[in-house]
Amino acid sequence: MTTEPDLLVRSLDSPAVWPASAVSAPGGDVSVAGVSLAELAERHGTPVYVLDETEVRARARAWRRALPDADVVYAAKAFLCRAVVDWVAEEGLGLDVCSAGELELAATRGFPPERIVLHGNAKSPRDLRTGLRLGVGRIVIDSDCEIARIAAQVPPTAPPQKVLVRVLPGIEAGAHPKVRTGTEGQKFGLSLAGGDAEDAVLRVLGQPRLSLAGLHCHLGSQIASTEPYARAVRTMVAFLARLRDRHGVTLPELDLGGGFAAAYLPGDTAPQPDAYGRRITAELARACAEFGYPAPRLTVEPGRAVAAPAGVALYRVLAVKRTGERVFVAVDGGMSDNPRPALYGARYTVRMVGRATAAPMRTATVVGRHCEAGDVLAQDVELPQDVRPGDILAVPASGAYQVSMASGYNMTGRPPVVAVADGRSRLLLRRETFEDQRGRDVGL
Ligand code: LLP
């Protein structure tokens, strides 16, 4: 048997790009949770997404440990299926949902509704009806016009619906303009500086069918520093104190949203939950002491930081070509299963799995199979020079905002998701077939 350079060990030097259970295996393979990635690609076909259950659970637990007095609410939009609903419930987290669909899926598993936070800048009548019917714990108010609408739908026999007001704290954070939500000029939240947040608070207080539990803010996504959270805590506690001083209300809850970074490339900064937790807790104590405000109960809503590092996407190479100076390696997935590079210029690392080679590495760009020049999965990555059609490529850090954002573009069919744990795999989501697509096409 030939010995080969252990490339994976090099990747694993950077924290959390791969699931902790990933190890290199004979024949150029990689196994995750004791399951061979090459075998999974064979068995399920490609593209296929692999999700390490233990990694998801460990990350969920790490958040609870980091903020033991807070509520940790998993952001379902990162990735949700029934198994994940169960994992989140069993690990003691809540669930952040933003549609009736996400809500109904959670309900199919009996997820405790009081642990659910319902979000949305434009909640549909069905979203609100479903949320109120199932008895969600919190509804986050994102605009003035929904206050009376929600209040009117709370059944007179039910207790007042707990709500939070989403505040725009005027803090710039997040990896890309399209995922920055803490500043003016984008669609979410009610402006603190402009007075809209205070107006909304007063309106909610005037609605007897609503109970104002506290305030919410969400700064953005892929925030790789603890600093913006410290600023958010200060800004929000100052606002809570001002509401108390002006209007005589002491609100007991503060939800700081999500946005905690995950590592995508070796060397990426992604603070661990306890680093965020320490900073937030320290700043909360400081701000509450300064403003003489009783410490509110905190909520955080991590999505990416729980799911992204647990996922690996597997593709098969369909074509390799050189165009000018560039080498393009085209695979059987692309922007329909991972729109993040096209949308946010997101970068990924890629590794060939399932074939040992001594060929030197060269720089290549991994592209998808869709009919757009922007369908690039991973720009300028190092791959063996002899990479060829039939080879399998693995893309780590693929557990969040990929399958959940997958589309029907070019009718290629959304990929399956396979869970791995303790040396075993099981199918969570099956591949979308032509029959699924044909079934929706009901008219001529
Ligand atoms: N809470 C609220 C209110 C949110 O809007 C979000 C994400 C989260 C929590 C969770 O954020 P996380 O911890 O996952 O960063 N599609 C983009 C990310 C969009 C995030 C939208 N809201 C991406 O792929 O980078």
C-alpha cells in the first residue's frame, strides 16, 4: 500500500472547517463520523450533502454552555428537516422560524411551541395564523402595521401573545452588505435613531392582547468578532433604560439575534461560543450596572455556527478544461444547491476524496453545471493536477444556507441530505426527482 501525503490533517489545522470527526482514510478517502465519504457518494449519487449529527449536537451544547442563563434558539433558516428539529429539541434549544412552513415542520415533531420565536419582516396571514394557533412563545414585531393585526388575531380566551420589538441599533457588522441588518437603509427592524422603535414599543404597550416581553436585534451574519455584540448589548440596554425612565416599563428580555461566524477557509477567524458568551455576559453586567437596569434574560439565535461546520457537500467531476490561464473543474452541482458564492462572493475550500494520487497540486476553479458564468462553487482552490471526470470533490463547511437555499434552477433536482453518526449513515432528505418536478406541473 502506498503512503500518501495527509492533506486533510493540514486542513484540520484550521479550526472547524471540517467536522471534528473527519479523518483521512485509505485510498485518498475521508471519513466523517466513521463513514467513508466516497462510499456515501457511491451509494446516494452526487451531489449529496452529509451532515454530522454529533457535530450539530456538540455545537448546540457548546452554545448552551457558553450562555447558561440565556435561551439559545437555533435559526431554522440555516437548515431544517425533521431530524434537526429533534436534535435541537433534545439539546434544549429553541427554534427561530420565519414561515408557516418552518413552523409546521417543527410542529410535526411536537417541538415545544413556547420555545419558538416567529420572525419575518413581512409575515403572511398564514404565518401569523399558524404561529398563533400553535402558540409560539414570541413573535418579533418588525413593522408598525403588524402590531394591530397580530393583536386582533389573539383569541380573547388566550393569554396575551408575548412579542419582542425588533430594533435597528445602527451597528454595522456582517461579512457582506447583503447580510448586514443592523444599520439603516435595509428592510429589517425599527430604527432606534429615528424614533420608530420607541413608537412601536408604545403602540404594543397600548394593545392589551399583546404582552411586550422585550427587545430584539439581529446585526447580520458571519460576524467574526465579538465586538459588535458588545456594542449591541450597550446600545440595547441604554434603550431599555430609556424606555423605563420615560415610560415606566422595565422589559425583562433581550434577544441579540444570531450572526456568529463559522470558518469556511483554513485560517478563517470564527470565535468559539464561549468567546462570544464571555464578551456578551461581561458587557451586559457592565451596561446594567451603569444604567441601574435589572439584567434582562438573554436570547441568542445562532444558525450558521451550529450547522455549517457539520456539513460536507460531495460532487462528482464532469469535465475539466483549461481556458486561457484558468483550469476549470466542472461538477454535477452548483448554484442550485449552493448559491452562496454567486450571492455573497463566499469562498470555500475543496478536497478530492476517494482516489489516492501523487500528482502535484495546481490552482483550479470549481464551477457548477448551470447555465451561468457566475455559477462558481470555489474559486482558486488547490486540486491535484490529474483531477479528472469521475473524481469526487468534497466541500466542507456546507451545513448552513446551502440546502435550505437550494433552488429548482435548470431542473437538476435538489440534493439529498444524509446524516452520519457513530459509523452509520441514514437518509434524511431524499433527492428531488423528475417525478417530484413533473408532479407540480399540473396545467397545460
Ligand atoms: N436571527 C435572525 C433574525 C436572522 O435573520 C438570522 C439570519 C439568524 C438569527 C441566524 O443568523 P446566523 O447565526 O445563521 O448567521 N443566507 C446568508 C445568511 C442570511 C442570514 C439571514 N438571517 C448566507 O448564506 O450567508
